[in-house]
Amino acid sequence: MQSVNRHKKLWLLSGVGMALTAALPGQDTDLYEREVRPLIEANCLGCHNQKIRMSGLSLATRSDAIAGGKRGVVITPGKPGESRILQVLRHDDPVKMPPGRALPAADIAKVERWISQGAPWPDQPVRAAPKPNHWSFKPPRRPSLPAVENATWVQSPIDRFILARLEKEKVAPSEEAPKTTLIRRAYLDLTGLPPSPAEVRAFLADDKPGAWERVVDRLLESPHYGERWGRRWLDYARYADSDAGSRDEPRQIWRYRDWVINALNSDMPFDRFVLEQLAGDLLPNPTNDQLIATGFHRNSMIQIEAGTDREQYRVEAVFDRVDTTGTVFLGLSVGCARCHDHKFDPISHREYYQLFAFFNTADEWGNDRPRYDARIHNLHQVHAPLLELAPPAEIKRRDGLVERYYKLGEEIDRIKEENNGKKDDPRIKEIEEEIKKLIKQIPRFESSMIMREWEPRRETNIFLGGDFLSKGDRVDPGTPSFLNPFPAGAGATRLDLARWIVDPANPLLARVTVNRIWQDYFGRGLVETENDFGTQGSPPTHPELLDWLAVELVESGWSQKAIHRLIATSAAYRQSSKVRDDLKESDPGNYLLARQSRLRLDAEIVRDAALTASGLLTARIGGPSVYPPQPDAAMQASQVKKSWKASTGPDRYRRGMYTFFWRVTPNPALVVFDAPNTMTTCTRRTRSNTPLQALALLNEVAFHEFAQGFAARLLAETPEGGEQRIRRAFELSVSREPNAPETARLRELLAAEIDALRTHPEEATKLNGPAPPHGVDAVDLAAWTTLSRVLFNTDEFITRE
Amino acid sequence: MTLEDRFSLAETRRHFFHKCGLGLGRVALGSLLARSLPAASSNPMAPRKPHFEPKAKSVIYLFMAGGPSHLDMFVHKPVLDKLSGQKPPDSFMKGKRFAFMERMARQKMLGSPWKYAQHGQSGAWISELLPHIAANADDIAIINTMRAVNFNHAPAKIFSHTGSVIAGRPSMGAWITYGLGSESENLPGFVTLQSGPRGPRNGPLIWGSGFLPSAYQGVPFLPGAEPVFNLASQPGVTPARQDRARNAIRDLNEMRFAATGDDEIATRIASYETAFRMQTSGPELMNLAGESKDTLEMYGAEPGKNSFANNCLLARRLIERGVRCVQVYHTDWDHHTNLKTSLPQRCGEVDRPSAALVRDLKQRGLLNQTLVIWGGEFGRTPISDGDAGAAIGRNHHIDAYSTWLAGGGIKGGQVIGETDDIGFSPVQDVVEVHDLHATMLHLLGLNHTKLTYRFQGRDFRLTDVHGKVVRQLLA
């Protein structure tokens, strides 16, 4: 996976044009114009231009080129034998350019000929930045729906785009997936929970037209839709319940998580959804909800270490906010411009810091008020502004107590100073006693971390090379000039930035958003590089479809549910995911979408599926994060030992998204199935397939409990046992009936288990844990627990097909 | 994962099946594979070819967390000894920043209380605290001019592992397994071991995979028979029962594979086979009872104990089994005070096992393919810290500290780098952390500028935009 190929791409950029104004007299610049300049533009100028000057060398003008770089002169006009550039181009030199593969010999011969002619080159180039012509920088327009031959296949406007392309390539779409597969797919995709057998049966029985659309509509109205898609948004928001850093302090920000769920469930217009998260605090008279929404950018890590430079970490958090904003709302890698102009996209170093300026004015509690830190740390463990959910009078009373607390601390310092640093003074003892009592009186309120501006506004300077200690020019807030105009002036705020981002004139927001939704329905976005819509990103496989959906999102009043509905009701989405031999050669990556894909469930949903099947799920939405059982050793690795007291009662069986997420020691079952690490924004999860996943499903205490619960449920619900019960087990776990070989295989397992357990009933006792309920045979329960474990460990169980 | 990644992964997978005959080939998958050869794989640990012929196949990094005092182990400074107790000359202090600045203003020069002697053909100076390592002097290359960029433990540790002071980048072990995969079928490719009173600061962040897929993060092995989470079966799940479950899972997965044709299922079947083998190989690995008495004695290892000695021996056992990268942490080197009592204790704990590891690898013919690195996140000041007398210690120091390397492609029997008379600043041959990383990757056959991963639009490297291979280290 080393990106050897990528380097080729890296050097194949142009984007820097040179208009020539005058030729040197007596020189034939034709060879240069026709042959050499295009080579330099295509292969060299990306790095060897006047701004970047990789290795000190610029090839932007003749004088630059002749001057050479850090490694000396590379071109000696008239003397190809002394011009090192030729060796470099031939890869006969320790330096090999372009990296990767050498240019064709014919091209190098042109350069040689040109040098031997004295390297004629008009030396007054005008470096005109071209108007970026990249597809994603132009506003999307709604294309007309393409004509298709097989119009009966079409279920949603989307299908015309997919089918037109397939017909062009002479590939037939796949048949519709079996109804049992379809309904499990829709439930998992839209709500993150598998359907109940009754829901499956109802769908199978519904042969009236519109049955599928009715399922989709019902699921879009389910409160679990907000959980499923909210969790995805939380990936982008790098949501976690702790700070990171060596102390990894816990934080209270779950109300932001719940705000996301609620906003999605109510289908809050997406532009509003974005605006409130970026700048809810700057709206006139913000509501508590609007303040909580700003938790989006409070999710940055806080890495406060003894003796470190706080400013560095404050700046890092601001970097994170700029980069996350670029990735999530613009699909641009703006972070590349942190140290220098973006090499590929038209974002300058200065513009990066203009974006930085919007976030640089935020209040960072710990950073701005060092006086408070060490002591308030012990009191509140708070390093960020909070929305405290308590009556103002109560807050005022608490502030008085805290003020008293500080005064006492200062008093101790004063006495110590009097005594030359010695602590053994009876007055100190007395004060410490009072502090102890005082701390007990200080009330702690429910709260949520929020964004807030800091007065006076911090000025922003460019950091040269991205180094916060090397300050360059001062800059005002602003946005990259190649995108839609930014009307607000020098005093612009985050709210102005948010308004600019959600302006329908912004060519990126809607495209990036619909693309990510698409990605979760098909396993890949229409633009594969979902976080890079810039010139280095991959082009869309279906550009017109992408634009059509983007326009649709805006014109539907920014309704995300409308987009979900369009996709989920399409024939493209409903196709079978079966691998087709005829596509293995022509489209092994399934870019044409002639079939669906099997996708392993997200980490949280692996848990949710087992909870649902076993009937143990506590379906409550929202609230403080919870602590399901996990391996004892999971918290061992942290520097500051944290306890993990497993929740009992209903909270033990909450959905995976509510598990308390310690950034340093996250729940192993989440990590092993590729939950994001929350250090930076994650817009696409990896789907690995590892032995540690097998061990988690086979042996983890939580999954063992689910298997026990599943067995108990099966025994209770199918007293007739035998094949009926196997059938029920399949319906509950994978939403379909078993076929004959599957049933036979499980019967065989069951028989062997019962045999073994009858011989060793003590094993049944161990397997069952607590004594089985009255009337339940321990051996039966234990045997079905094994069968349950087997089903939970099948690939199908943790896959949406 | 980008398109290129996917293509190269598919390529790797083909290589994995066709050329290597590894992995699934040995698993009971014959019939499946005959039907359909997986074209792409999500097995992130499939072995991959390096960029060029490697010198080393695996790495063992013995990490002394807290900042070991190089001035009392590897750097002999008679002038410093002479100046001991005097105020430090202004020329050394001007413009320098330290951790705990305010304290430093009161401090004095501190010579080493321990005797030094020259060892081996190379005549390397090593103090009496490390007699076993000294006996290996001709196998190791000592760098006395390592330089770090941040003088606080947490960022310095993150830096020494990821090349950045900010948490969230992949650790070197993650980069290595991302680049090379692993040759172990039964164990994770990147393993960490720990001894000492507490875990190293920042714990999992320093062996994390950052933006690389999480499969590349280090797997901490815990002491005892269950080194990995969930390795032991739940109560009542006997080996026979687990075996019955395993067969049923495999059979159901095979049926589904036949129905869907999805290669992921083939990979999952292989993952389960590996997992089941791990349930046996894990405890077998951890059980040192099978080691000879001589070997145990050489390391000072005692079966059943959690010690650095046991972990060094485990490190050898891990790389013998194909594990690519092992990080062995020993903590509690942060001697601001009590240097005179604490440092000999730490040295006593690590000297014999560290040397034994090199010797043992050599005896087994493994040293030439295993890179061993020994060092911490920074060193300590030639100026004292703490109160005078027994409690005296040294502060953090990043301008020059020591690290040694041995094995896989390293030219042993040499000392690299010189510092000034009191061991404060380097005089020549500075080796940055990025240079150490570049050299380590080079020995593994990886070009540090080409081992990249695209994240947020940028091709990231372990060495960021820095790093050069330290040619002097190479054999």
C-alpha cells in the first residue's frame, strides 16, 4: 500500500500557467514553447515554482532555472554535458525526477536539444493564476434526466443516471435482492437495527403497490433513524467523552450528541443544521439547543500537560477546527495550506490563516486564564466554556463559592511566601480545612461544552511554516477566493463563515453532503475520495447524478430525509449484492453499480444487532453515556487509572453509540470493529476483517451475555424446540429462514452439544451463569447458548447484504 | 483507502496467494479457493514486499520511558565531574528552555557518581551501571547525540513514536506493519509489552494507528496466560465446545460464501482460523516454562512474573513467530530526584535482559535480521534537579541524549556523535528522531519518503517532511 503510484500523480499537475510577454532577441524560443514548457509545466512546476521551491529550485523563469537550487546549478545553457538536470531526468543521479518513473527518452532528448541550443527561454513570464476550471468548484446545475431503454426498471430518478451508464457499457443491472435481504438492508441502513420477524413477515405479506416505499417512509420516521445517521455525523464531528492527552479527562458533551439525533429526526433543514453547529452561539438570543449545537467544534482534543506550552495546544485545537471545517463542509484538504500554499488546490497559505481567524477568537478556558487552571481543574475538570443547565441564581451562588475558593488559595500562597516557602503554619492548616468544607458545598451542574467568543478578539497572524512561534503578516477573517464570494468584511465572525458555507452559491456543501449519504448506502461515494473534492480527488463516477442530487438537496429545502428517500427507494439500491461473474473482469470494483455490495456493520451496530436479536436491547434514545461490560484489562493502559464500573439494569444493554468513549482507552469492542479514534474528523470508516474481531465476538463478556439472552429468548418463544426454534433463531438473527443444509448443520451441532452437556452438566451451569428461570432445562439453555454464539459469529450476522 | 491503495492491496492479495503460499493456503480452505480466488482482501496484515532488499525483518524497541540519564550510562564527561557542584556557566544556560524553568535557576552542575570504563574493540565508554550491556559493546552502535524537540514527557513520547508532538498520527509500529504486513499467522503484527510501576505516559496514543486503519495499532500483551483481550473463552466454553462452534461457524460461512460469492467471507473464515489458533498460540507464547534454564538465567527471567526480563524474552519469542514489531516498555526513568538510588535500580532491572536479548538473538542466528533499539524519549541535564544530597537528580534534556542499536544491518562497535565538555550540546553528528525513524525504515527495506498514506488530502509520512538515513549506522 505504499503509494508508489501516487507520486506519478503528484508530479502530473499543471494549474500554473505562464504567459510569455517577450522573447530574448536572437533566440529561437519555439522549441521551448512547443516542447519544453509543456514538459516543465506537467512534471516539475508543481513543486519547483516560485512559491514552493522544493530543494530551493524554481523552474518558473529562466533566471530561476539557471540559478539552480540547494544542490547547485542544474542547467548550463549550451552545455548539456554539464547540465545535471539531464542525469536527474534520466534517473542516473542520486536525485531522480520526476519521482517514480523517468520521462520517456524522447522527452529528455528534447530537453537536451534545448539546452544545447542555449536554453532559450523568454525571461519575463507572467505567472497568471488561472481561473480554476475544476469540476467541483463550479456550482452544480440540475441536469435533465437521461433517456434509458429499459424504462420499467426505473423506480427513482436516480435510476435513470445509473441505468443510462450501464446501458452505455452494455451491462445489465442485477435483479432485485430477495425481500428478506431487502428489508434487513433497509432496517440496518436507515435505523442501524435489524427488523423483527414480525416486521419481516408484514413486508413479505404486503403485495400492494408501494410496499417498499411504505417501509422506507416508516423507517425515516423511526426515532432510530436519528441514532443511525446521527452516529455517522458524530464521526465527522470527532465526538468523544474525554479530552485525550495523558490525563484524558472526562468531559460532558453528550447533549451535543443528543442534539444531533433530534435534529436529524426532525429533519432540520441541513443548512440550519450546519449553521447552528458552526455558530449557534452567535445567533441573536440563542436558545440552549443552539448553544449545545456548537459542541461540534468543542469536540477537539484538549491536551494539557504539566509544563507544556498551552498556546501550542490552543493553536492545535484551532487547526483541528479549520481542517475539520474544510473536510466536512467543503470536502477540501485545506489543512495542506497550513505550512505553505496548497500544492494542488487554489488555497493559499494566507487564505488558510484567514479561515483560521474565524476560529482563533474562541474562548479556550484553560488557555486564556492560566490562573484558574490548576485549581479549577480539581474542582470541575473543565477546560472549555460550558452551558450550565441550572437556574441563574444557583449559578451565581456557586460562582461566589468558587471565588471564595480562589481567595483562600491565594491566601495560602501569601502565607507560604511569608514563611519562605514553608508549609507548616497553623494558619494554612486552618484554611485548608475551610477549603475542604467549601469544596463540598460547591454544587456541580449538568452542563454541555459549547463555543463562545473571547473578548478582546485575538488577532490572527500567518504562522510561517505552520509554526505557531513564527508569526508572519496579520490577516483578517476570509474565505478562499476561488469559491463563492464572501460578502462580510474584516470584522467577519464564525456566523458569517457559516452563512457563506450554507449559501446555495457554495458549489461544494451540497455535493459533499449527498456524496457521503450515498457512500453509506453503496459502500462508496459517487466521488470515491469523499474528503477530497479538490484537483487531487477522484472524479465522480456519475457526475450528473451527483449534481442532480446536490441540487435536489438544496431545492427540497435542504431535507436530508428527501435524499435518503430518493436513494432507498431506487432500483439501484434494491439490487442484489451477489457477486456476478460477468462483472469480475469488466468492473471488479463495482464502480458502475450493476449490483449492491455486502457491507460489514459498523462497530456500534454489530453490538446493536446482537442486542436486538437477543431481545435485551434498551431502546431508550439519548442521555448520559453508559458503561457496558468490557474486558477488565481494557482500562489498564491509561496513565491515570480510570474505573469502568459496568452499568447494571437497562443501561447495560444500550446501543453501542451510547458507550462512554474514552479517547485513550476506548471500549475494545468498538475499536476492533473500526470505530473512529475521534482524534480528528473521520468521514469514512475502514472496514477491516481481523482475527481480533473474531475473538471479540467469540469470547467477549458482553457478547457472551447476548448469546445467553438470545438462548433464553428462543427457549421462551419456541417451546416446541427443534427445527422451529432453529428457524426462529435464523429469523431473529439474519431475518430469513434457514435452508435445509443450514438447518441440518445446526441440528448436528445441537445434538453434539446436548450429548456433551448431559455427560458434563457442570459445564451447562458454567455456560449459563446465573441459574436459569424456573422450568428451563439448564442443558437445553446451554446448548442453545452455543448455537446462539455460532449465529452471532457468522459473517452474515455482522453484514448488511 | 484510496483507489491506488485498493489496487495495491488486491495486488498484494494475489501475491499472497500465488507467490507466497502463505496464510489461507494452509487453512482448510482448499475447496473455497478452488472455486474463486479472492481478488481483493481486507486482510490488513497480509505480508507485503518492501521497497528494496531489507536488512532486518523485524524490530524490537526497548523503550525506557521517562528519560534515562545518558550522562550516567553512556556519556563520560570528566570536565563535568570536575565542575560538579558549581553554578553552570552562563554560556550553557543562555537562551535555553527547560521543563520546570523556575526550579532550574537554583541548580548546580552534577557530575556522574558512577565510574566509567572503555569497553570492547571500539573502546566505547559505558558506566559501571551497565556491565552486561558493556560486555556487548562490539555488537551495539551507541548514538550520543540524539535530539528531541519537546522536553515534556507526553509530547516527547508521542514525538519519539509518531514523529509529531501532537497525538493522532500513526506510531512507527503501525507504519511498519502498514508497509510490510506481518509474517505471523497466529499473532498480531505489532505487539507492545510493559513493565514498571505504571503504563508509559499517553499509553495507547503512542502505539496507536492514528489515521491508518485501526488494524495496524499495537496490541498490548498483558502479563499472564491471556495476553490479548478476549483470548480466553468464557466459563463453560471448553476447548471441545469451542471447536464444535468453530466448525459450525466455518461451515455456515462457507455456505454463505457459496451463495454470495463475496471474498470478504473467505477472509473472515481465515480470520476465524487465525483467532482459534491464537487461543492456543497466545498462552503457549506466554508460557516461558519451556525455555532452558540457561536462557532464563541469561535474561534473569522467571516464568509467571511481569518483568522487563520476561518481556525481553517474550520479545524474542514474538519475533521468532513472525511478529513484525515489538515495543517493550520499562517505565520509571524520570529521575528528578533520588538519582543515586533509583537509577541503579532501573539499570539493574534492564541491563542484564537487554544484553541477554542481543546475545540470545545472536546465538540463534536471529540478530542479523532483527533490529534492536534501546532508548527513551529524551535524556537528562548535566545540571542537577531536586535538593542537594541523596535526593538529587537531573532534569529533562533534549539537546543530546543516548540511544543504542544492534542487529539487522547495524554496524556494531561504534559510538556516534560528540557533545561538549559537559554533555549539554552536540558538537557533531546530530541524529534527530526523524533520522532514527528513517534509518529504522531503511533497514526494513522501506524508503521513508515513499511509505506514505493519504489523509485529508496529504501524503503523510512517519518522518513528516524530515529525516535522513544515518549512513554511519549501517553495516
